[in-house]
Amino acid sequence: MIKPLTFVLILLSLSMQVRAVDYQLPDLDGQIQSLDQYKGKWLIVNYWATWCGTCLKELPDLISLHEDHKDGDIAVVGVNFEMIEPDRLKAFVAKHSIPYPILRTDPVPMTPLGPVPALPATYIVDPSGKAVAGEVGIVTQKNLEDYIEGKRLADDSAGT
């Protein structure tokens, strides 16, 4: 049973000032993409690998989140976090019908959004481009939507 998501605020140790605007990675076709293109939306950045069973378990929720919000104010981006040949990765993405953008990076201990100590790891970036939360382990669509809605309500009551 998945416990209610209480995001591990890994980013607190990074002073919560991490911005996604300068984070650029190649997509499946080798074209450099910047997370800055999602500014103005809530951005879910999910680090995963093809060999990661837990990553596969959360995949349906991430796909559903993408499908439910792709024309709204939440975007999902997957970051493949392994050394894999691009053709194998493309085949995996096609086989699993992953509709959201997939970017690639070799495993590194620290990313511009924060550490990735294990997979899956997910970061939430607010509409201003600031990383506001992170979670290591499975996330669900409901947990992510609830977190974002809670942040929206808090921002509204703070007058922002």
C-alpha cells in the first residue's frame, strides 16, 4: 500500500532556490531541450531507468497525469537516468507508449534540481521555475495533484 505522499524536501538543504531554467538535456532525437520552456506551468521531472521495476510501476500514473493536464498547467518530463543506446531507449518509450517528453542523461550524483540518490526520483518545479519539492520512490497522480493543489491554496491565501 502506498502511504500518502509526504514529499521529501531534499531541496531544503539546497536552500530551495534551485531554478530549472538553465537545465538543458538532449531529447530522444538528440535535440537539446531546456526546462525553461515549461515556465508558467507546474513541472513534474521524473528521473527513471528502463531496468527500474519501481519506475515501471509509477509509469501509468505519470502517463495519466500527463494526459489529464497536457493542455493545462501541469507538464510531465521524464529524464532517463542511465547509460543506454538511444535506439534501445526509443524502442522502450514506444513499447510503453510514453507520451510525455523524455530527456536523457548519464547517472550523476547531483543534478541541477538536486540529488538523485535512488530511482525513481521526482522533483516538482513551480510555475516560476523554482524546484519546490522532491520525492525518492513511487509517486502517484493523486499525490502529485494533491501537492500542487495544496501549494496553490497556500499561495492564494498568502496573496500571491
